[in-house]
Amino acid sequence: MGVHLLSPPPFLRLFLFSFITLCLIPQHALAGITRHYKFEIKLQNVTRLCHTKSIITVNGQFPGPRIIAREGDQLLIKVVNHVQNNISIHWHGIRQLRSGWADGPAYVTQCPIQTGNSYVYNFTITGQRGTLFWHAHISWLRSTIYGPLIILPKRGVPYPFTKPYKEVPIIFGEWWNADPEVIISQALQTGGGPNVSDAYTINGLPGPLYNCSTKDAFKLKVRPGKTYLLRLINAALNDELFFSIANHTLKVVEADAVYVKPFETRTILIAPGQTTNSNQLSSMILHRSLWCPNRASRNKNFLIVIEVRLT
Ligand SMILES: *[C@@H]1O[C@H](CO)[C@@H](O)[C@H](O)[C@H]1NC(C)=O
Ligand SMILES: *[C@@H]1O[C@H](CO)[C@@H](O)[C@H](O)[C@H]1NC(C)=O
Ligand SMILES: *[C@@H]1O[C@H](CO)[C@@H](O)[C@H](O)[C@H]1NC(C)=O
Ligand SMILES: *[C@@H]1O[C@H](CO)[C@@H](O)[C@H](O)[C@H]1NC(C)=O
Ligand SMILES: *[C@@H]1O[C@H](CO)[C@@H](O)[C@H](O)[C@H]1NC(C)=O
Ligand SMILES: *[C@@H]1O[C@H](CO)[C@@H](O)[C@H](O)[C@H]1NC(C)=O
């Protein structure tokens, strides 16, 4: 009889185990929700560096719309192709556990979505949280078709670092005055390197260091003493970029949807999403503001810089 006290019969053990498990796991952490997005691939006239041209966009936006989900959520993204080009979209950095057909590289995991057709990408975000991005994955259409993919922790789970006052995606890209599809096809014909872009962009804007671009600068108004989470994404075609903010220190808290042991730096190197096996495809940066609290230092402008350095 004493044996039963120490070791309950199997059905009771199972019951006790389930009961204890259910009590330990909060309900909200059990399952994610399904989030629906619709991506209309269409042309949009955009002007940069005094050149107006028709570019291929998602929903007419450049850069494209943000996808925001929580770890554990299922995403259903319907992509409808209204342009003459074939298209496919890659969810860069998503592990795609048992959902390889949703990965996106054209002719690798799917045939491209042809003119007038659509495709629903269906995947669940498992064991990842932080900043990733999505982009076109055929030819060079990724030069204009890209946007942030933000994965928040599960509901009720805090960040393992200071709660930011605000979160801001900062997505780097490149702008060509010419048609990027012509640039890449010329490069493939000659075997030479593709022509370098006319500008690097932050959130689609070249900034004041280029000709005819003063008004096309990304400006972030910040409050002194507050902490901002900058979600940095390198969506440039092939270039590794260096990022810094004048007179500020950055604290890196995450890279490629994995939290890292935080470290501080003045400049970070961020490689293009296109490079495989890089652990710096995209990073989430906790920017600890070093703005002085005295009045004299307020209303100053600090330059946010991205640049290519020959290494
Ligand atoms: C872009 O501009 C051209 C010339 O003004 C115009 O014909 C065309 O309809 C515009 N395209 C879009 C998508 O607005
Ligand atoms: C578009 O995709 C279809 C199916 O893969 C292919 O037959 C066709 O040649 C492609 N068109 C272009 C312009 O690449
Ligand atoms: C998405 O994928 C899941 C898992 O394979 C499947 O159960 C579900 O039916 C799919 N949903 C749609 C709308 O395709
Ligand atoms: C690329 O650069 C070469 C050399 O400057 C130029 O002749 C060519 O027109 C450029 N291609 C495009 C598409 O602008
Ligand atoms: C801006 O234009 C001037 C005059 O055309 C030229 O000399 C200069 O190199 C240009 N600067 C940049 C950054 O393109
Ligand atoms: C940044 O620091 C340098 C040297 O410490 C100083 O000369 C410059 O004025 C500072 N810039 C701003 C915007 O405060």
C-alpha cells in the first residue's frame, strides 16, 4: 500500500503530469495566432536624386510594408503579381521548419509567381524573435522589393534588455538611376561586376550627402536620455556596410533573430542579406542615447552614417 503513495498508478501519473504542466505554462504562451498580409506587386513612380522612374513595389510602398508578428505566430501572406516580371518573395532568415515550400527562392523552392497569378506563403515562426526582413528572390528585383520582418517575443515575455522607449526599423538599400534589371543583365552579358549604385539609402532615402537629395533624408527625432531600439537591416544588393551615429555608442542586443550577449560599439559592420552564413545579416541594436541632459546640447543634429569601406 505504501508503494502507491510514492508511485501513483500510471493513469494518475499522467493526469498529475498534465495538470502540473498546464499550471506551469501560461495560456498565452501556448499558441500563436494567424496573421494575414496581402502583397500586391505593382508599379509605382518614385523620385530620387532628381530621377523619376517606375519601380516594382509591394502595395506601392518603397521600402515595402512591415510585417510584424510574435514568436509562435503563423503567417499567411498572399502575394498577387500585377507586373510583367515573374516574382517570388523570400522571408530572409526564417527557419521554415517543415514549410520549405514557403521559403521563396525562385526555381529553388518554387516556380516564380507569373503575371496575373498569386501564391500564399504559409509558415510559422518557431524559436526566433528579433529583426529579419523579406525581399524579392529572383533576378535583381530585391533592389526595390524589400521590407522589415519584425518578430516580437511571445505575449507577456519581456525583452532581455532595457525596455526601449521607441522601436525604429532602419533599412539600408541602394538606388540606381538606371533600371536595376538592365544593370544586372548587362553584368551577366559582359561577365564584369554590375555598375555601382548611385546612392545608398536609409529607409529608401539617400540623405543630404548626394546631389539633389537634401529633402530626401531619413530623420529620426529623438528625446534626450531615452533608449531607442533601432532594428538595422542591410537590404543592399551585395555591399557590406558600416553604420554609426555621430558621438553615440550603440549596444548590440540581437543579430539574425537571436539575442546576443550585449556589447557596446561605435560602429557596426552589417553584411548584406544576400551573403550566406553571415551572422550579421540583420541586427537589432539598442541605442543608448548619450545626449547630455543640459539645454545647450538639445536640438542638435547628429548625422546617421552608412558607408562602404574598402577592407
Ligand atoms: C508614372 O508616370 C508616368 C508618366 O507620368 C505615367 O504615365 C504612369 O501612369 C505613372 N505610373 C504610375 C503607376 O503612377
Ligand atoms: C516566368 O516564369 C515562367 C515559369 O517558370 C517561365 O517559363 C518564363 O520564361 C518566365 N519569364 C521570364 C521573363 O523570365
Ligand atoms: C498552412 O500550413 C499548415 C501546416 O502545413 C496547414 O495545416 C494549413 O492548412 C495551411 N493553411 C493554408 C491557408 O494554406
Ligand atoms: C553601366 O556603366 C557603363 C560604363 O559606365 C555604361 O556604359 C552603362 O550604360 C551603364 N549601364 C546602365 C544600365 O546604366
Ligand atoms: C554633384 O554634382 C556636381 C556637379 O555636377 C559634381 O561635381 C559632384 O561630383 C556631384 N556629387 C556627387 C556626390 O554626386
Ligand atoms: C561630436 O564630438 C566632437 C568631438 O568630440 C565634437 O567636435 C562635435 O561637436 C560633436 N558633435 C555634436 C553634434 O555634438
